[in-house]
Amino acid sequence: MKRREIQQVSSILDAVLAKYGAARAPDIARVIEDWRELAGDSWGERTTPMRLTDGDLLVEVPDGTSAAVLRYQIPALIEGLTDALGAGVVTSVSLRVARPAGR
């Protein structure tokens, strides 16, 4: 595929994602691929980014205790993500406790 064709596909994909409130494809890819680096040790080791919609990053945590501890660190996480990704990409973080295996 030629560079121009890739750029056109990227523009179309970004428009479709924006229509449904999702972030731009490169932003989503960067958050997923570089999560441990972007999030730092306390988040990167224990959590998984799930989706980025309308600036809200949904992050899965292993248990309620982790959620309680990390909830207080959300402002620092958003600040770090803003520094790395730019203003407005991640404006809030929601936490979801992972379901135990077998449920």
C-alpha cells in the first residue's frame, strides 16, 4: 500500500472513530502499545488499558483493592498521559475491576 493510500485510510478511520466518540487510531495504539512506559510502575504493572472514548480512558484493574489505591493516583496519571500524548487525548480515567477467571 502506498503512503498516500495509508494516509487516506487513516483519515477515514479517524473520522469513523470520532463519530462514535473514540480517540484517533494513533492515540489508541500508543496508549495500548506503550502502556507500561506511559503509565509508570504502579499502573503499568497492575492494569490494562481497555478503551479510550471521548477522552475517558477505561483501565482494567485486577481487584477492588488495586482500584481503591489507584483511584487516588488518577490525576497524576492524567497529567503524565497529557505530557506524553498531548492535551485533550485523555481527560478522565475510569476503573473497572477484572472478572475472576471462570466467571
